[in-house]
Amino acid sequence: MSQLFSAPQTVNRGWQIFNYTAMALALAALVALIVVLLSKWAGGTPWPGFNWIAMIALPAAFLMMGASILRSVSIRRRL
């Protein structure tokens, strides 16, 4: 075994909320995108808000998850 083994670090409450918010944004955007696609395939006109939700929430969630990964990497490098 390596001598550099350490126990998992706890995540503070603020970052947990940040991560869950990113996950919720991604899920909401994917649901909105699926609704838009299904309604277009059915020949209907979806509510324009679904387009906006998908266009804004998915990139925002991606950036938030990227920030979380960068923070995790920086914490692990400090160990």
C-alpha cells in the first residue's frame, strides 16, 4: 500500500448545495429539452420557456459541475 493514503475529506455544506443545484439544473434542462423534442416530433409548438430553460440551464449546470471538479482537484493536490 502507498504511504500517501488518506481518508476521504468531508465536503462542506455550501459545496453540497452548489453540487445539488448543478444537478437539479441539469435535470431540469434535460427534461425541458425532451419536452421540446417530443412536442416538435408530435407536430406541436412547445412553450418558448422550455427552449430558454434548456439553452440557459444546461450550460450553467455544466460550468457549475466543472467548477466543482476543479475545486476537488485543487483540494486533492493540497493533501
